[in-house]
Amino acid sequence: MTESRFHRWSKKKAETQQETTELQEIEPSKTPEEPEGAAEEQTSEEQEKVELPPLESLGDESDYSAFMSPEVDEQLKKIALRKLFKAPFYNVLDGLNDYDDDFTSFEALGDIVTSDMKFHQERKQAEQEQLEREKLQNQTEEQEPIETMASEETEPDESDSGEETDQTEAAADELDQGEDQSTA
């Protein structure tokens, strides 16, 4: 029967682990990843301690190179670098940044009228004219029912007899004749 791919992989992995443990038993001071001279370098580095100046004494002209050595704690290195980059000579803007300007205040344009401004002026003017037309149209629509109501009140009812209308017309004619005679 043939072995599966995973079975072969696990065998190979077990063999390599066994070889590494045998090498560690033979040479416990050396690890397979480190070269032979690495152990000697570590002991010399431990003996050589770098003298660091106190962080409070660091200024603009101080030498920060001592903090860059690999023996220095990472957190101490970050604090020293932060202090270095907060110095005024690192905080100078060169003027090449696109967003350095203050875009919250604008200069007055004076007599300049842009095409966008013209467009909005014309749009507002058209809206105002439309509102005025609508108001006039509404006013005329309101007056028409009032006029029709008034004309309905003055018109005689159909139920009335023709005699009443004849009497009122005759009375109006008499008044007109009386006025004509008085003026003559």
C-alpha cells in the first residue's frame, strides 16, 4: 500500500527534529543558527556597557548616537528619538507641503464675478420671477370667485317674475330722465 503525502511529511519532520536534538546534545553551547564566534561576541558585549547620558540633559546639540546601539533598551531608544525629533530644527516646514496653508479664511474677490457666481445669480433671479408669477396667478384666481359671487348677487333670480325686472328697469329709466331734465 502506498503512503499518503501527509504520512511522508510527518516522517521527514520527525527525522529533522531528531537530528537537531542530537546536535544540541553534542554541542550545548552552540545552536545551529549561530556561527561559532557569536558566543564570544556576546560575552564581550556584556562586558562593554555603553554609558548613556540622562534623558533630561539631552538638548539640540547633544549626541544621540549612543542610544542607537543594539544594547540599548528599545523603549529608551524610542524616548531618546522622540526627544530628538521634537527639537526645533526638525520641526521646520519647507513650504512644499500642499496642505500647509490656512484654508479657513479667504481673501475678498473685490469686483471679480466668477462664472459660478453668475450662474447662481441667474438661478436665484429666475426663482424669484417664478415666485412672483405664482403670486400674481394666485391673486387673480382669488379675485375671480369674488367677482362671480358679486355678479350672481346682482342678477335677478329666475324664479322672480318678469314684472319685477320690468318695474326696476322702468324706475331706472325714470331716474335717468329726471336727471336729464334737471341738467337741462
